[in-house]
Amino acid sequence: MAAVLLSGLVLAGSPALAQAPAPNPVATVELAEVIILRVRDPGPWPSVYARAEEIYRRLNEVVQQGPQQVAAQAVAVAPGGGGYVVSVGDRVIATVTRQDARLNGTTPQALARLWAANLRSALASFVALHARPAPPVL
């Protein structure tokens, strides 16, 4: 085990690896196998993963209402939070900032509209998957 750790330390210290820039972390948020958004900037959270976890927590609050209560039509985009917010009903799911838009090569409003469209598709898929009665067990 010590040999494995030492070899890892040697590799980490090699000049070729030291010069390679660290890739920027990206956290993907999805529901019902539909990608809603990719977090590339942590914003005020400690990491992109912490920000994605908060988005999942908010999304979970929405879907816990049950498939009959989740309406894709309730997804909205509005200015707020220093950018544009994507919400379902009165619940903010995510805020698109200028930095998010810059990292995605677009404007905050356009990115918020894209995230909202993806969220509508994800909620529709969620409802389709969970609103059907289960088939009888034979």
C-alpha cells in the first residue's frame, strides 16, 4: 500500500502533470434522465457540487408534492437574485448569474430560459414516469 501511495506522489510531482491545468469541475443536475443544467460556477457556495446539491434540495421539495401536483407549466423565468431565477410556482430552483452565462457563452436570460426549458422537460418526464399506475405483478 505504501508503494502505491509513493508512486502516486511521484506522479503528482512530475513536471508534465504539474504543468497541466486542472480541469474546472462541473456538476450536472438531472431529473428523470433529463439533464436540467450543469453547474460550472459555485457562486456563493463552497463548490459547484454544493451548489448542485442545493438545487437538488429545492427540486426535491417540488417533486415531493407528487406527480399530480408537479406542473411543467409552472416553470418560470424572472429577473432576480442578481441575475435570472428559474422557479416552479413560488419556489426558486436556481439563479443564473452573469458568471454562469459567461462560462456558458451566452446571456443570463438566455441561459435561464434554457434551464427552464430543460426543467419543463424533466418535470414532464417525471410525471410520465410516476403518474402511471404500476402494472400488475403476475
